[in-house]
Amino acid sequence: MSFTTILNDEQIDTYTRAGFWVNRTITDHLDDVAAATPDKTAFVDSRRSVTYGGLKQEVDRCALGLLELGVRPGDVVSFQLPNWIEWVVVHYAASRIGAISNPLIPIYREREVGFMVGLAGSKVLVVPDSFRGFDYPAMVDKLRPQWPDLEHVLVVGSSWDEFAATPWEERRDPAELADLRPDPNDVTLLIFTSGTTGEPKGVMHTHNTAIAANNPLPERLGITSDSVIHMASTLAHLTGFLYGARLPVQNGATCVLQDVWDATRFVELVAEHGITYTSAATPFLHDLLSAPNLGEHDLSSLRRFCCMGAPIPRALVREARSKLSGLVVLGGWGQSENALVTLGIPGDPDEKLIDTDGYPWPGMHLRVVDSDGKELPPGTEGRLQVTGPFLFVGYAERLDMTRACFSPTDEGEAGGAAWFDTGDLAVLDADGYLRIAGRTKDVIVRGGENIPVAYVENTLYEHPDIDAVAVVAVPDPRLQERACACVVLKPDSAELDLETMRTFLAEKGVAKQYWPELLEVMSQLPRTPSGKIQKFQLRTQVAPQATEDGP
């Protein structure tokens, strides 16, 4: 399958000459580290560990196996796996032969997976036989008639095990792998982000954009080959993808993976492996500081905790300093479309660390504009636009949507690349630090996870008893936001309770993390004279009730 992108020769020339695009692939890094330190531990998960030499061997064997299955450069390989070493193997093997990796979040169900694999036109899908009690092969069997392009399904725990153990190198010439090294400007990643128009969007990144996004991290955060990196966020999020699956290999470091987040277990892992760095949403930090065994283990190795996806409450920073004196907590902001845009700097004063979302990443340019696209002065709130070497190269099969998100730069500015409208409201202070003020797009951020409001609303509109629905955010002390469904029932309809609504969403195949945690049944929804629902009024109405009900 061939995807159309907006990448052009001017961008390639600009970012290559500037040194941001270094024309390396992730498997180039793997080869280097495996040659230099083959016996060093690369990854540890809940089931096993692997050295760099062993990882390269597994990746190469898997790559040859994919070729045997008919996978070719530009084909899509989808995989819905937990944070296991097999996830890393599949991604690197696909990268090795120029195929496109399409990681799927493990908690996605029929509705999301059916759409994503279908749009991707995936040739191979890899799933676990079971994870957290869910039967993935049964879901795939149900959905497979919708996927005419899908040729092979591999199940970790059954068919994958035989596939991974087969000595494909005895059937195919390993020299094929070197011949298939992709152009670093080819698409290597198709990762879906929550849509605001009722469908997820397939964000495409190249080898160069993905490598470039990680290259400044070592200097700012002190990451070296001696670092031990931890990742509990799913590797199928860009946070997990960049800082869990790839950052360790780009720096020859060791990575400890958690497939199920548990703060008590994390404390044990820090003590056991000497973890130095982790990236996660702010609620993970909250959980760590509340872990019952926090004082029972030596956590002195943990030096950096980067909170992505939600603001860091001031009280939480103070608590971290009190309980883990050697830990530096930093806030960062980015999107699937632009990787990391801003990150705090160790040593920043509190007003920058706590009250902003960090300082621009090297190479990334930011501006705040008014509704007419005119740039606003520092300290003024407006629409946030960004440009730079980490920007995605388009939404898969949505070229018009992609183009609508960009506006041209002024001549000679920011390398001539277009400005991407992030959909966020923001303020840039006089020192260039960013503060996200709100969202122009209708998305709820629950613990760093985007909830696509239109998607949930459209599904609830299918309920036979619901006449009108609006899903709005309510504040939450741990997750920052929770979702509340405000509904009007049809005349003579039976009562609707929260459990019944959730059962309906489950039957529709909606992933559990998208289910509203609150339900308000109303006689009518507040509307403008033109009939548009006034969500700001709903938020005001339901917030007191949400506080009373508690999390």
C-alpha cells in the first residue's frame, strides 16, 4: 500500500543541512550497539530479558520471516501487543525491511481495531493469545472479513512462537536485509491518534522524523549508555514508542518495560535494576508517591521523571521533592503529530517548571496566532502553531485533512516548512516557555489519554433510548479530567443508569478507557439560538456534582 505524504525536497534539504535529519534508521543504531556490546541487556519485560546481540538475532530472523510471508517495503505490519519484547522485535523487523509499523494500543477493541487495520490495509497482524483476560484471536476472527488486505495473523502464545523459532536464515539469504535498508525519508510509522470528528487519524512519521525527535534528549536529560530507562506507558503511544522502544537503543542503554502499571511493582523495579529515567503521564507520578512500599526500597538511582500529557500540580512537585530528594520532575508537551515540542530544563525555577509546559525542543519553532492567523505578542493567548523537523508527514488516506491543518510560513522562516495548527490554545511567555491554556478541539484529556468526544457521542447516539447527548470534561484531582455524559432520553424511554450505558458501549466495541465515568440525565441540554449545544454551561452544571460524587 502506498501512502501519500506532504514531505517535499525543500524540507529534506533544510533539515538535513541543519543536522536534524541524520539519515539513520533505528536498525542502524541496533546494529551498532549489538556489535559494540552484544552481551549488554537491551530490554527486560515481565516475562524475559534479551541482550543486544540476542535482540539483533531475533529482529533479523523475524525480518526474514516477514519477507517469507510476502511482506515488502511499504507494506503495513500491525501489532496489538503489550509492552513485551516481542513488540520491539516486530517493530524493528518491519523497519529493517522497509515495512511500516502500525502499533495498536492493547485496550482497543472491535470498533477501533476494525477501523485502524482496515484503513492501514495491513498485510500482517500480530496479537497476543490473551492479555488481561481478553481473547484477541476471537476479536480478530470476528473482524477479519472486514480486512481484504490482511494475509497473515500471528498469535504470541501459539503461531508466533513457531514463526519466531523458525530458522528463516536457512531458507532466505540474510544479505537481503542489507539490500532492503529503507530510505530514511520513507514512512516507517503509522500511529493512530484520537480523532475529534468521529474517527481516529493515522499519523505518519519517517525514519528521520522519529530519530530526530530523540536525538536532543541525552544532552538535556543526561542520558548515556549507562542509563536504565523505564516505560510503563503503552509502546503504542508515541511516548512509549519514542522513549521506551527506541530511546534506549539510540543510546545503547537498558530499558525495563512494564506491561501493566503498578506503582508498587515500579518501586521494586527501580531498586532491582537501578532505573534512572522514566516518562509517563502525571497520574503515574501521583501513584508512585502514594506507593505503600515507597520507603522500603532504595530509589536513589531515579533521577528524572518526565510528565507528558497533563500539567504537573504544584503540590505534586513539592511532594516529590520531599519523598525523593534526588528526583527532578519535568513537564513536557507534544502530540502524535509533532513528537516532543517542549520540555522543562533541569534547574528551571519553579515558576517555569510548574506553571509552564516547558521550553521548545531544539529545532522546533512555536508561535501563537489569532483567529486570522496573525502572530500574537508574548503573554497573549491564542491558537498554537508549530513547525520543525519532528513534524509528521501526513494523515494516512486523509490528504485534504492534512493540508487543512497547515498554513505556510513567511518566506525564509523556520526553514520554509508549513505551520501545523495543533488545535490547542496557548501562551508563550517572554522567555519562550509554553503554557497550554485549553483546547480548540473537543477532546478530553484523562490522565494523559485523549478521549475523542465526537466518537463517544456518535456511539451513544446509537442507543435506542437516547435523544441527545453531550460528553464534557469534569475536573479530577488525580487524572486532571474525567468524562461525563449528559443525555436527554427519548419520550417514554426507560431510565438510563451508568452501568447500562457502559454495557452498551462495551457491546459496541468501544475501548474501556473511552467510557464516561459519570452520567447526568437531563430534561434538555443548553443550546444557542442556532441549536448548538453550549458545553461550557454543561461543564459548569456537572462539575459540582462530580466533586460531590468523587473519583
